[in-house]
Amino acid sequence: MPVGFLTQEQRDGFGRYVGSPSCEELERYFHLSDDDHNNLRPLRGNHNRLGYATQLTSVRYLGTFPDDFSAVPLAVIQLLGRQLNIADIACIKDYADTRQRLRHLTEIQNLYGYRYFADRSVGFRLSRWLYALCWTGTDRPSVLFERATTWLLTHKVLLPGVSVLERFIAQLRSRVEERLWYTLGRSVTEQQRQQLLKLLTVEEGNRGSRLDQIRSGPVMVSGPSLVKALLRLDEVRGFGITLPAAAHIPPSRIAALARFANTAKVTAINRLPPARQLATLVAFAVCLEATSHDDALEVLEALLRDIFSRAENADKKARLRSLKDLDRSAATLAVACQMVLDASIADGALRTELFTSLPRAELEKALEEVNALIRPANDVFLHALDDRYRSVRRFLPDLLARLHFGANPTGKAVVAGLEWLHKNLKRKQAESDAPQDVVGKSWKKHIFGKDGALDMRAYVFCVLDELRTALCRRDVYVTPSWRYADPRLGLLDGAEWLAARPIVCRSLGLTIEAKPTLDAFIAEVDATWLAVAKRLPENPAIQLTETDNGKTELSLGALDKLDEPPSLLQLRAAVADLMPRVDLPEILLEVAARTGFTSAFAHVSERNARADNFATSLCAVLLGDACNTGLEPLIRADIPALRRDRLSWVSQNYIRDDTLAAANAILVSMQSQLELAQTWGGGEVASADGMRFVVPVRTVHSGPNPKYFGSGRGVTWYNMISDQFSGINAITVLGTLRDSLVLLAVVLEQQTELQPTQIMTDTGAYSDVVFGLFRLLGYHFSPRLADVGGTRFWRSRPDADYGQLNGLAKQSVKLELITEHWDDLLRLAGSLKLGRIPATGIMRTLQTGDRPTRLAQALAEFGRLEKTLHMLTYIDDESKRRATLTQLNRGESRHSLARAVFHGKRGELRQRYREGQEDQLSALGLVVNMIVLWNTIYMTAALKQLKQQGYPMLDADVARLSPLGWEHINMLGRYSFAVPDEVARGELRPLRNPADDL
């Protein structure tokens, strides 16, 4: 395999000084100990002592002895000279060419235990260590090279030549990959191998291979589409491939191979060596079952949502059409009621007079019409659902036969109902033992008649309705699956939890027993109540009023607009005038050169594959995704880096979630190091909000919301921005899913060096459970409260006295419930912190709806203490309210910039599949972060120039500047009005050769 994976910069810096060491490095590597001084004391001459010390400290720092003493930084020589009391450090020039240098080199090796790389024990130990890293991870070769260098330094092994170590790592990676291919290949039988290889062939009459067909998921929400997805799931199961547990193959390795099979062309897979080809197809088949499960369940969820929502809408329309009939019948019954209530009519004559005024038939008809038209509060709209039974029967048998659900105790009734339907759906006479635990009160009267007979249609809709809810809460699940698996599966348990509990508690600042933590928490809440009550007369923003029923109502005054002083407006204009006018592609190329973020993009299978001018190709692909224009406007046949085939190759093999996240981490790190960014914030604060995109193409990966998408469907890009204006993570969700379900995942799964502890959101992400989880995990959840008056405050105990604020807190937190479930709360927090369970999945199980679990109730009680603490400080501290508003406004401004970038195709997201949506929006976030970084760099330069020119500048004004402006950036490209010479002469252009586009 090719071994040239290092850049020229990495080669030049290997074993050599690159700039001067930092202060910390000087203290760590270049300090001479007492033993060092003892070894130096016998040497004659200052040049020998200084030269010896330079060699000794350099080998500690570089891992090798310096060849050229003139390349040793002056700071190193000066530090060693001070320690040795040598004033004339220029004497080291006399040492460089002496024979003593080589003798000292050997002496240092012997005295300090340095060994050569060629030592057999060194190669064995390094191979074993690197082999484990390669097997369990998917690090790039350059990362492994750096880790190997660090290992050699730590173990006092002299660095070999750069090409020797480079070749060593390449050979070791080849061994790991060959082992992976062999392990996967031997896990299948000959028959399974033939089945997999058949996927690559194009059968007669088909336009594509079976692989192309089977890896394409559903794009429509319909019964036939669900049946097709279920048949696809059955076909994948038919491969019968399961990996033996004894193989211990890391999931990341399997996922990397499967990702290549999902994106590569069939011709590319056909060209692979046989062992690698088979391993790729095995990994693809193993992962495809989970993907097929997810695709089928996504269609099912969307289909059930459509069926029940359309039935509800149809019933409402029918009621509107019959409103006149209802009015007429209600008026008739009103007359009858008036006569019944008329005290002047004797009881004995009531019926006679009633039927005289209203004939019995007319009264019966009115009563019948009213009974037919009124709807109970928990109506299930069965009459409208009946009209959709035929469409349900088209997919229900396949659903029952091909999906095998697991369930927690709450979901077992649903699974029992599905199993009973599977046995009885096609029978003329169903058995009378239908499970009734799944039947709620609203359904019971429709399912069981007066004679006890079961209505099969009503029972079907009842079970499907409960299945819809259970799927949403993950009370039922499937295996294997990426998104519909049991979210509790990874919870720490048993001996593993007992071992991890002390570490979890120490890292989260919690106690193993509930009492110490709760006592401190309650003391904090009570002290805050009293402090806010004490300052109440001095807080004009708070108004407390007593209602007629004795209830205390709270109103909070709106924040006054923060005026922008003339000095800020002038500074902002002065900086804007100095910002260079630039095209967006130039920003990407410049940021790539400054940060090296392109190194984060590794080939999906050949980790060291690169091409000339790779940065240009990569930036073009990112720009096409971010601007939503596609690759076509960027293609240039006369520039190799921008040819169609090159851009397509880069797009297919380098753009994916892990490379985009790694590149974003580099940009965020660069931004956090800038002094101007540190003026805006320290990275401890972040906010999260959603940005909506209409998805006009047919896809199951979108959801409805008339407010944002009109009659269409769309997705929400839920992203988090730091107080330094950099986007640090984002998740794409269907439709407009409740923010609280994804907020925790956005916070916990971000991979940058910033670790924000205060998370600000809008009101939509607020819930008691979220408050509780964030407190347990060491975060401060700080939502903006749009309606403080309608929010509940809680007291720590019924007898607590909060002075004038007593009327706000009518309810008390159930501390005994928290104490009872404290260990489970710790276990949940530890599992989330260690990444053992998915945050989004576990949030679904903790929804406190109609049937909250006891753990969810305990978590909500704990969250009510934190929520009360936040609300008290929120209403008491104007600066906190203003800081929250400022940070949320930063998020809105970033969304405006993202809209300006994402200008193509009317700003609509036209990706059919989830991975495409996520990758394109991640590219958008990456480009927005590049603009923010570029703006920050040039704003720093502009401020520096203004200071040199004597411009009066206030720190408060600098802190209110923003790097989210784009008036100086050309987002739309440039049009050319030049024509070829032959056209100018009146000749025709040469006709296009279709082969040139390939």
C-alpha cells in the first residue's frame, strides 16, 4: 500500500525544532536536575558543558539528537546557559564540530537508557500497542504517526528516519485491515458468499444492480411503500449473516466498511481485491438490517400519524358540515329543558304539555341527532377511521408478520395485542381472548358491544394507536436498529455500575446517598427564595397581584431596549469599512490554508488517499452543499481539481458525519484561541435553537408543520452556538420535533474542545425532566421564559416560609420520591455521561405524558427544584435576562447568515435520505463557521489598525461587535461576459462531447 501519507510540513518537523518551545515545554524538558549537573561537572570547557546539555535536553524534547546546532532555538541555549552559569553562549559553535559530540551522544544513551528503534523489543511493544489502537479505532495514518512518536519519546526510544516510521505504520495498518477482511470473510458460508456477490451483478432487464436497489430506502409515506420496506427487511434477513461474538470486531470498523458499500459505485466495489470485497459486503449486510428496520419504522410512524390526523380532520370537517343540524336539534332540546325547568307547570301535567308543544317523534329525532353529532373529550374518531380500514388492511398483515417487537413492561400490552392480531386477523371467527390491557377508556366502548362481542376494526385501530405512542416513547423497540433500539440497553448495571458509581459521583459532584446532595440543593433553593424576597421592594420589574380567588399572580416587566451608543455605531462602521471585499470560495481556501481543516477529511476506505490540489476540490464540494447549488456551477473542465469526476469522487468518499465533525472541531479550536473571540465569551455559555427547512421532494425523512412549512413538509436543523459565535454541534430532526427531546443530545454529543456548562434556549425546550437531567449532569439549563406568570414555582417543603413570595409556591417537591429513586437517577446520569445510552432515545422514555414512569416522575421532581432556582434568579437578575436574550439573538443572527449562504434552489433542502440531509446541513454549518472565523481574524486586524491610527476605542464597544456580518462577502459568484474568439468572429462553438462529462 502507499506509504506517503505525511505532508511536507510534517516531514520537515519530524525530529527537528519548529519554532521556539513554549514556556511550559522549556520548564518540562530543558530543566537540568541535580543528576544532570553531576554528569556535566567532570566536563572541561564551557563549550563541552553547554553542548552536552543541549544534546541531553534536545533528545528529551525531540526524541533524537540535533544534527545542526544552529537550528536550536536561542531561548533553549539561553536557558541552559543560565543554569550552567555560562555567560558566553556563543561558545556552542566550538562544540558542533568536535569529536566530543559523538562521544557524548553515546554516553547520554548509556547513562539515560535511550535505545534504538531497531531493538527487537521496541518494535514488538510498539506494534502491539499500535495494533490495538488500529483494531479498535479508525484513526488516520497521520494521527497514528503522532501517537507512535509520542510513545517513542515516552519510552526513551530514539526516533528512526521519517520514512522508516511511516513505512512501519503503513505495514501495521495493512496487517490490521487484512485481519478484519479475513475475520469477516470466514463468518459466512459459501452459499452466503454467493448471495452477496450476486448483489453486484446486473440482471437482464434491470438498469442497476441488486445492490443499488437494496441500499435505496423508501421515499414515500404510503401503505405500498411500507410493504416494500418490509419486504426489503425480509430480504436482508434472508442473508442470515451474524457475526460471532468471539470475533470482537469493533463496531466502528464494520460501520466504516458498510459506509463505503453504501456510497460507492458498484464498479468500484467490483474492482476491490476479493478478500476486501467480501468483507465490505458482509459489513454492509450486517448494518443493513438495522437500517432497514429504521426505514420501515419511519414509514410506519409517518403513515400512522397521517392516518389518525387525517381521520381527526375529516371528522372535524363532517361536524362543520352538520353544524346546522346540531343547532336545530339543540334548539329543540333547549325548548324541552325550559319546559322541564318551568316551575309553573305541575309535575303531573309536564309530559302532556311537553309532548303537546314538541311531538314525541320530533323530540326523539333531535335527541338522536345530538347524540350522533356530539364528541367526547377523548374521542378516537372511529367513524372517520373506518373509511381508512381498507388501506390499513393492505399493509397490516406484512407488518404483523415481518416486524418482531420487543417491549419494556409498559409496552408489553401493545406487543400482546399485535401478536393476537397476527393470529386472528385473517380468521373468519376471531378468538375471544383478545388482550384487553391495551384497550384504553376511550376505545373500550367502541371495541366491546353491549353483548360483549369484539369489533375487530376498532380493535385494530386501538392497537395501532397505542403502537404509535409506544414507538414514540420507545416502550416498544426492534433489534437490531440504530434509532428504534431499546434505549435502556446500555444502562450501567450490576457489578459494572457498582464499580463505576464512585467515579461517576465524583465527576458529577454528587453523593452516593441522596441526603447530602438534596440537603445542599434545598439550602441553595431556600436561600435564593429568601434573597429574592428581600430584594423584592427594590425590583420594579416584578409585580405581584392577588386575584379574587386568593391566588398570587406574577408579572415580569419587559426588558428595555439596550441603546447602542454613538461610539459603538461608529466603531462598527469603521471596522466594516476596513473589511476586505471577498468571494466566498476565497474565504474557504484561505481558512483551509490557515487552519489545515482539510486534514480531517479522510477517504472512506483508503484512509491515506489524496490528490493534487485536494483542498480546492474539497472546498468546492463544501461550497456546493452549503450554498445549495450542487456541483454544477463549480465544475471547470480546464482545471483538474474542479473537473466533474474529481468533485464527485471527493463528495462520495470524503463528506460524511465523522469527517465534518472533526473539521468543525478544528475551526472551533482556532476561533477559541483568538483574543477577540475571548472578548465575546469564554466558551462556557452556549445556546440552542432550530432552523427550519422546507423539503419539497418525496421522502419519509421530513415532517409536517403548517406554521413553518405550509402544506408541505420539512426538517429542523437544531444547532448549538457558543458565546464565541462558533457553531459547536447540530442535529437534523424530522418536522418540528419538541426541542426538549434533542437538546440533551446536542449538548452531550458535541466533539469540540469547548465544554459549555450554561445552556440557553427558547421556551420550547423547557420541561421539568430537562431541568433535572441537566442538573444531574453538571449543566445549568437557562431557558428564556416567555410567560413567567403561567409558570409554577415549587417549595422544598410545605412549612417553608418565603415571606412575600409564599403565594407563588403552592406546591411542594416530593423529596421522598427523589430519595427512593436516587440510585437509578445516578445510574441514568452516569450512563449518559459515559455515552452508554443515546440521549435522544432516553429522553423519549422519560416523557411525562399520560403514563410517566416512576423514574421520570422522580427526575421531574428533582428538576422542579432546579427550575424554581432558575426562575427565581431569572426574575431577580436583569443582567441574567439580558445575557440570555443576547446569546439567543446571536443564534438568530447566525441563522440569518446561514440563510444567506444557503441561497440556492429557493433555500429548500432537496435531499431524500437522512444521511444526505445531515451531511449537507453539516457542510452548511462548517462554511458558516469558516465565515465567522475569517471575519474574526480580519476584524482583529481592523481593530489593530484603528488603534495604531489613534482611534478612540472602548472595551465595551468591542465586546458588542459581531462576526456574523456578510455585506462584504459575495455569496452569488460572478458572471462572465467574455466569449471565445471563434464566437466573436461569428463562428459556432464546438459541440459538446458527452464523454467529457464522465
